[in-house]
Amino acid sequence: MKAPLPYCVLLTASCLVLASCGAQPAFAIANASPERGKQTIESYGCGSCHVIPGVTGARGMAGPPLISWSRRGIIAGHLPNTPDNLVAWIVDPPKYSPGTAMPKLGVSEAEARDIAAYLYTLR
């Protein structure tokens, strides 16, 4: 029979779990700003198709809700949810999912990095 974990180990593990529930992004993206990402999301009108927490008026129903984005495992039904894949998807959705309803909007790679940084704060 295994000995129970000491109280200090359980307390430390609990604190780490709780700390991970804060506003820190799930992935750190170099040279990207979640604040700029939120502004970029608003400027491109992403909320007309998606529900996006924290973005004013983002209550669209054409695309999937982006609630708890950082917890999702897949992008567009087949890409692993990684920063590189998310940035590539935002820049050119039809390239990765032909026939998708999400259009290529002319988002630059820098803007996509900021958008991804914002989405990864959504837990």
C-alpha cells in the first residue's frame, strides 16, 4: 500500500493548479500582445461571426464560439492547437481547411500573433 502524500506536497500542488487558472496565457507568443490582439479582433469584426469573451459585441453565431480557446485541442477540426498553427490558420483559413466559411481577411502574421495571444488568455 502506498503512503499518503504529505500535506505540504498536496498544498503545493493545489496552489500550482489554482495559479494556472489566472489570466496568464496558455502559450507565450514572442513579440505578441494580448491587448493588441483584442483590439485587432474588434477591428476585423471577428465578433460578427464568433462569440469571443471580453470583446464588446462579439456574439456572432456563424462560426464556433471561442470560449475557453486555450483549452481546445484542435483548430478547424484537424490542426493541433499550437501557436504556430493558430497563427497560420488566422492568416489563411482556406489554405488549411478548403471550403471553410472563415474567409481570408488579409490579417498579417504580426496581427495574427496578437490575436492568438489574446485567444490563449481565454480559459
